[in-house]
Amino acid sequence: MSAESKRRKVGEDEEKAALLHFLGWCQKVSIQLNPKVYISAEDSVWQYGVLTHEDLPAGEVICSIPRSALLSQHTTQIKDLLEKGQENLDSKSGWVSLLISLMYEATDESSLWAPYFGLWPQLSTPDLPMFWSENERLRLLKGTGVPEAVRKDLENIEQEYTTIVLPFIRRHPNMFCPQKHSLDLYKRLVAFVMAYSFQEPLEDEDSEKDALPPMMVPVADLLNHVAHHNAHLEFTPECLRMVTTRPVMAGQEIFNTYGEMGNWQLLHMYGFSEPHPNNINETADIPMPTLQEAALLGAESEEQRARVRERWTFLRHMDVVGEEGAFVFGCDGALTEDELRTCLKLLCMSPEEFADYKENDGWEDDEDEGEETLSNQELSRLPPSWRRLLHRTAELALKVYATDLRSDQAILDDEAARRELSRREQYALHVRYGQKRILHRLLELTAIPP
């Protein structure tokens, strides 16, 4: 047996031992796993997964996790310590208390959740783009929005650790150590929470109360995601239950949903993407400033450019646009309908119409527009001036990518070329290709016949 084969065999044996230890722990903490299903790292689409021994009908409970087995800031060994210092742990993310809980539990061999962390040696996480080099992110994902999102993540993580977490650690030297509970560990735990945590929905969806903090849900977090999922998580006062939403045949993998997410979001937060056309929730985001840039390019004089700037300033005053905002397009049309319609209308108004609109501070009779959508069919019927502006905007958005649609299509059509791609390259290709397909469709819908 080669050295590489020996290392692989040792790795597989350790993985099986960790899984057996985890399953024994599940019984100890009263997590109930349906005997018709099993957990495996060999037969799943990615890392661990949950698969079936037998056919399952819709409505079958796959697993039931008592709330005492959940890991959160309210169940950790240091919950009292966190509660006492809560006023110093507020953050923009709202994750600090959970992350400090995980830092403590993951480095305590006697922790109740030690077998749970044992499934991820050294807290290895999905291969999120935040752990790629900046050059690789730009080479593979330029134009997709992922490099910008990662840059913000890394800035926020370092700022949060330096200004909130590290001072907390230093205040409790008997329980924490900056060398052990480092920025590197904190970053890996952020990725761990991004990829594996759940957030319980508020009972009153219209409530202005802040969202509940995320929590770790053993077993439920092992289910992989696809857009066409066949299970979902249900919350009850006593436990959380993963339940099938449609029949699942024996031998198939059971998939949860992480939400209606485009491929760029899946890659950014979870480390994978779905091949075209599997992701029915695919989206392409166009940064809002790109629309202003397109309007300025279409202006034929300095006077017209001044009008565009004035109207954009007014849109900002109305909180319709922002430097970091985006217009989102899905497979069936625009998803940010109100913002896009308002911008197109305002930027394409005559000077007289804009003067009236401005005098009313943006208020006018829009009753008929309220029920309209911006589906693909509706986009093709917009006024010519609106379509021209949207067409130029899509052209500018496509220029940002490092590759064009044709070159990505050529790789997808060439099986040998696809096999040569690394996993990162495959996932990045799915992201780029899906977005460009949507933007090219937008070009077609907004084209003005000669």
C-alpha cells in the first residue's frame, strides 16, 4: 500500500470513529434519528449527508433534537459569564456571544458537545471563498459580488475580534487565552456558523424585534442543500424536527433548504454552488451605481449629465438607492421591482415631469403601478427609454466579469475540460455562468429593434 493510500485509510478510519462517537453521543443527549436513515460521508454530495435505507413518505420525521442538545449562548457552560458581560458584547453581526460560546466549547475536551465538534477535526469548514487567496477570488469570481462580500466579511471579523472579543478574553484569563482563542480560530468559527447554524424564525413576522441569534443544531446541520429540497426544519417548544416535505426513495439523499439563495450566496456562505439549471433561485445582482453610470453614458450633453446627477441625488434622498445597494434579477425577472421601477421612471422623466415629482417630494398617484411586477414579459414591454437604459446597464454589468458567457459555455460543453477543473473552479464557473445567463436574457428583453 502506498504512503498516500495509507494516509487516506487512516483518515477514513478516523472519520468513521468520529461518526460512531457522535452517534453514541446523540443517543446520550436524546437526539432521535429515524432508523430508516443513516449519516454518511461517503455517499453524500458533499461532506456528511443524511441518506435513506427505506422509502420515506412526505411528513416523516427524520430526526428530533431536544432543545437541551442545541448549542447556543443560552446553553453553553459559560452562559452566566456571557449574560453578565452582555452589554460589552453587542455587535453589528449579533453573533459575538454565540462565537465566544463556540470558542470555549470547541477547545474544552470535557465539553458536552465535544463529540459534535469531533466531526470537524481542527474545525475544518467548507471551502469558503474567505479562505481563498485574494488573487484566486478575483481570478475566478470577479464581477459576481463574492470578492466584495468576502472583503467586508474579513474586515468585520477582524474589527469585531479586536474591539469586542479580545478585550472579553483578556478580562477572563482563567477561562480564555489569546494564543488559543485567536483571530484565526474566530475566523474559522465564523465560517462554521455561516455554514452550519440555524436561526429560529420570530413568532410574529411583522415584529420589529431584532432577529433571534443563530444556534447550532446537531444532526440537522448535516443535511446538504439543493433548491429542489425534500425536507425542512420545524420548530416546537420542546424540540426541533427535520421532516420530509415529499416522498424520498430508498438510497436517496435527504436535502434541506438553506433558503432561496442564488449560487453566489451559496458559495459565499456555504462553500458550494449548484450546476445550471438546477438552482431555480439563481440571481444576478447589478450594483445600483451601475445604473447611474449607464444613465451618464447615455447623456448627450453636460446639461443632461447634470440632470442625471441631480436625479440620482434625489433618489438617494428618498432612500431608493445606495452605494452598496443592488438591483437583483432572477430567472423570471427583477426581484427588486419597486426600486428599479422608481429609478427607471425618474431617470427617464422629462425636466417638467421631474420638477413636478420633486415638488411633491416623490409622492404621486401610483395606484395602478402598485400591482405591476417586472417579470421578464413585463421587462420586454417597458417604455423604449427605460429599456435602453436597462440595456446599457446590463452591458456594463457584463463587462466587469473576467470571462464572457461564450468561454464559460465552451467549458461546460467540453466534458474533458470540465474534469480538469478543481472544485473551486467548478463552483465559480456555476456562479459566473448562471449570472451571465440572466444578464444576457436581460439584454435580449431590453433590446430595441433597429
